[in-house]
Amino acid sequence: MKDQKEYWENSILDWEDISYGTAEAKPVSLVERVAHYFRGPVRHRPVVALEIVKKVKPARVLELGCGSGRLAFALVKEAGVSHVTGVDISGPAIQFANERAKSLGMSDKLNFIASSVGDLDIAAQRPFDFVLGMGLTPYLREDEFTRLFQSIQGSSFLFDVHPKGASFQNFSHAVYRSIKGHPFYNRFSKAEILDKLAKLGFPNVTWNESQGVYYITNVK
Ligand SMILES: C[S@@+](CC[C@H](N)C(=O)[O-])C[C@H]1O[C@@H](n2cnc3c(N)ncnc32)[C@H](O)[C@@H]1O
């Protein structure tokens, strides 16, 4: 079984193409072709994020698990964010994002760092007004999750979460991960997440759902 970095290192760029593009766009396996049709919530995540960011209007955003920066670029171009620092465990995705920012003349607004959330010096990334992570929380170890929330005390945030439960979506995703040799993936119940966050000093977190995207935020 690969570790999280080995898994994502080279797979995230293809994962993005398959998830956000059309399943027919490039030759992909039958597994990926089928997976594409279950990723409606994945494609809805940026819609949720942009809507909330447009409402909160943060100047500086820290985006964790940013992949190749699709959402980060949209935050600057469409939501009026003045600076995004994106962080991802995949070196190739970060290289792609930094090269894109440079080629678009946006390096003063977008900066991408290759690091796991667990190794990131979050304090060194301040100032930021908003912390965002879409499709990230299930891949964090318990200690990484705890350290992350301890490090962003006092900040506004938005993360999507992947709840526990017997559903066709969860079953098919488990089959997909097993075929792909994916490392650990944590699901939590609503009560577990809210209890964990309350103990970490975030008593006013809300749990929300939009078109299959479950997310937690401390903004009203
Ligand atoms: C499911 S993808 C989501 C990518 C993007 N946020 C999106 O919604 O399209 C998960 C992303 O999290 C990154 N990732 C996984 N574990 C990580 C960790 N511990 N630290 C930083 N990034 C991580 C992966 O490399 C990948 O880019």
C-alpha cells in the first residue's frame, strides 16, 4: 500500500482532468470512466467554496490540498481575493500551479508550496484571513487534523467532510480506493467532527450540505 504522498504525487493531475473534464477527454481506464460519473459532488465543491468566499470577502486565503490550483486561480479571478497561498503534498501539482501563475503574470497573487499539511509551518503562512480545504480532510491523519485546527485558531475556515454511513456512494468509493491501492481515508460522523472541533476550541462550527457536498465552517 502506498503512503498518501506516493499516492497523490503523480495521480492528482490525472484525477483533476478526469474529475473536472469529461470522462472521454483522454484514454482512461474503465474504473476512472465510471468514477467520473460519481463525482458530481467533487465538481460542486468549487461552487460552494466560491459562494462562501464571495460572501466573506477575505483578502488572503490559505488553501490546503489545493492540487494544481484550479480553485486558487478562481478565488483570485472570480472572488476578488488578493492573495492565495496554496499547499499540496504533490510536488508535480505544485510545480504546475507555480508555472501557471508565472505564465499568467499572477505570481504576486498566487504562491504554491509543496508540503503535507502535517509538515507545514502554518504560523509562517500568516497573515491569512481564511483557510480552505476541499477534498482534504479524509486524507489527514488524526494528529494532522488536530494540529491543523490548533494552528488556525482565530481564523475563519471552510472544509468539506466525508461523513460515515451506509450509502451506495461510500460503498463505491471504498471499492474504488481498494482497486487503486489508496492509503488511509477517514470518515467521521457529524457528532464526532463537531465534538472534536469543540474540544479544539471551535464551539460555533456549523455542518452543512449542498448537492452532496458536506462542509464545516465557522462563518455565518
Ligand atoms: C481529492 S484531491 C482534491 C483536490 C482539490 N482540492 C479539489 O477539490 O479538486 C485531494 C488533494 O489533497 C492533497 N493531499 C492529500 N493529503 C494531503 C496532505 N496530508 N497534505 C497536503 N495535501 C494533501 C492531494 O495531493 C490532492 O491534491
